[in-house]
Amino acid sequence: MTNVLFSLPEELVTALNQLVPAEQQSAFITTLLRRALEQQEQELYECALAVEQDEALNAELRDWEVTTTDGIWRTDRKDS
């Protein structure tokens, strides 16, 4: 386990102290944070999936792929 210091609004700390026994607070916060992070990860996954499935966007990206071979990044150039 790692100890982490957070700043929280006083009303949240008061409610936490009133509603969750002190010995259960770390587990309570861990559960809430884990759920929130899983939800965030799911939302990001769904966003990425939507981008992958966006045919118009993918067609535009394919149009831009020609610039990857325009020679800007060539390393075999010899300076005079």
C-alpha cells in the first residue's frame, strides 16, 4: 500500500467521518476510486472505438498518410 495525501472539501470529509467508520474509510475510498477509474477507462475505450469506426474520419486520415513518405524524416541525406 502507498499513502497518498489528498485535499478534499470539508463537507465531504465531515460526511465521510459521519457515515463511514474510520477503520473502513480507506477501503471505502479505494472502492469508489476503483469504480470511477473503471468508468473513465470504459468511456475512453468507447470513444476510441467510435473513432476507429468513424469511416469519414478514417478516410480523411488515409488521405493524410501520403505525408508520412514526403521525405521530411529521411536520415540518408548528406549535407554539402
